[in-house]
Amino acid sequence: MKRAETGTATDTKPSRKRRAGLAALALLAVGAITLTACGGDKAGTAGSDNNAKSQASVDEQAAKDASDARISITPKTGADNVSINSGAKVQVAEGELTSVTMTSVADGSDVEGTISEDGSSWAPDAPLERATKYKIAAKAEDGKGRKAAENSTFTTVSPEHSFIGYYTPENGQTVGVGMPVSINFTKAIEDKKAVQSAISVSSSSGQEVVGHWFNSTRLDFRPEAYWQAGSTVTLKLNLDGVEGAAGVYGVQEKTVSFKIGRSQVSTVDASTHRMKVVRDGKVVRDIPISAGSDENTTYNGQMVMSEKFTETRMNGATVGFTDDDGKGEYDIKDVPHAIRLTTSGTFIHGNYWGADSVFGSVNTSHGCVGLNDTKGAKDTSTDAYWFYTNSIVGDVVIVKNSKDKTVDPANGLNGWNMGWSAWKAGSAV
């Protein structure tokens, strides 16, 4: 056992001579490997050249097979604060679009759109939703029927980073000669010049129309004198993409037109307790009225009708007339034939609770102009009914000889109480 173990151990260790031979063989092997590597460099280069030529051939063939149609999607993938009106579109050169799909990433709902007749472009049919992520997938073919495809994913502008303007009057409406174009923005506007420059108001009468900023959110437009009767006024809002404040962009593209009706201007004389209604230069009615009492006088000045209500509730508490218990000094739930003249609560309206003898002889109201009426707003014989049915939003009521001040031009649609030079000074362009 012991010799066997020793023999086994010896067998596992080569002799010095054998080790030398193995070393030589190793060197030869390394040399062979080295020679093979060095010799293989040329062979490898040749192989790479062949591969390169082969790949070039493939690329060349692929290029020949590639579609000439070049699709361009706006906006690019990853864009944000994208316009909801004109921000998304697809165009193709040297080919025709075969299909375009646009979907909301969140719920997969489709956005309807139309490919142009010549197949060169596509756009959504309606404005997009704000703060929404969309995906567009477009396909096209060139003249040889070779196909091309392109995709884009983007996010539209959020309400926090956008603004719109609420305007009056409405499209297609017929209004009186005193109706200004009044726009109230949903965000404070810092760059008034940029915003106003993107808005135009024009009249078929050719009258010069100028904008005036009452504050950072309200911009009104009017001519120097009342609109000409029968004219048409057009408002264009080209606010899409306009930066109104840092990082806040407009999202509106809108054109609105409205008609100016006949001219009707009614003048209330608080001292004589009468109102003369003048239509197209002729007095058509002389109405007895009751204006604000000495304690609660009616504003003087030119006031434009902004709203009409067949019946409405009037509660003194909403305009500061309260008793010691905090409740309104009056609370009439069915005031008939009410027409708003100021934001602060001045109306010209029917009055059924006052004696008939009041009208034309004494001022008794809390600041409104009262006309004789009956409860229910259905008596067609009353002065209030006649005036209400013969008035339209935008008509003018002028109050004079009251013991109060002239109404603030910003209180309602009453910019006519500002001189023309002062009005123009409030323009940002």
C-alpha cells in the first residue's frame, strides 16, 4: 500500500526532462496560437470587409425598399402644455396618409379627426381636452405603395397653465347700441399687450373700436360714441398659445359676431320723476317713475342693460340694506319686469307694492328706478310691462338730476361714463 501510494504520487509529477518537453510543447502551442492570431488578422479583416459589404448591400436594398413618404407629427413625442385647438396635426410629404388614429392614453377613447381630400394632412375635428395625454399613430404610402409609419405621445395644457376669456354679448345676439364687448379672463393677465394684440373687435360701421383694461382680468371694447344702429360687430379671439402670464397660455380660437338693433336710449330725470324713451331719435313713451329716496339715492350716469328677468327675488341683505337683526330691510320674492343696470344691484323694475300715486311724484326706492306694475308680471297694460317688452340687453338708461354720484364705469357695463381720452389711455396697444 505504501509503495503503491508513493508510486501513484510519483506518477502525478512529471520528471524534470518530461517537464522540459512539456514546456517546449507549450511554447510551440503558444507560438502556434500566436501565429494563428497574427495570421488570422488578415483573414479577420477580410471577413469584416465581407460582412461590411454584405451589410451595405442589405442597407442599400432596404433603402431602395423604404417608402418615400415622410410623416411629420406635431407635437413631437414628450411635448407638454400643448394647445387644445391647433396643437395636434399630421402632415406627409411625397405620399398620402392612409390612416391616423388618436387616442386618450388614460382610457383609450378615440379622438375623431379628418384626413384632407388630397391625403396630405390630418387634424382633430374638435378641440382637445385640457390636461390630457394623447397618442397619435399615423400611416402613409408613397406612389409605389411602400408604407411608412410614425407615432407621437404628448400632453395638452392644464387648466393651471391656461386661461380663457368669458365674453359678452353672445354670438348671433341682437343688442342695444350701448352694449360693449366685455371679456373676463380666468387668470390675471400680466402681459396685457400680448393678450390685447391677439384680440380684435371691428364694426361694419367703420367706427374706431378701442380696448380698455379695468383690471388684470377684465378688458372691454367700445367706440367713442354708441354703436350705429343696424351695424354688425365682430370679435376675434386669437389667444391660442398666447402667454398671458408666466407659464400661463391662452387656449381660445373664436370668432363671434352680433347685431346692433334699433337705437333706444331712455333718460330718467330723478327731479321730475319722469322717464323719456327715445327710439331712433323719437320720443316713443314718457313714463312716470319713482327713483331712489333721499336716503338711498340712485346713481347718475349712463347705464347699460345687462340682464332681464320677468320676475326675480330682491333681498336687501345682498346689497347691504340690513336691519339690526342682520336680515334684509326688504325681501321681495317676485319683483316683476326687472332689468339689471349695475353689478352692485341697481335695477329698473316693476313695482306692485307702492301706491299708484307714488309714480311721477316722489322718489321712494332703495336706489332702483321703479315703474308702476302689478303682481305676477302678466298685466300688459302697465308701464313696467311695456318698457320690459320693448327693451333689449344693451339698451341705455341715463339717470340725471339725482343727488348721488355718477356710477363707476366698472360697475356693470358702464364704460360710457369715462371720457374717450381716458378710455384710450387704458389700452395696452
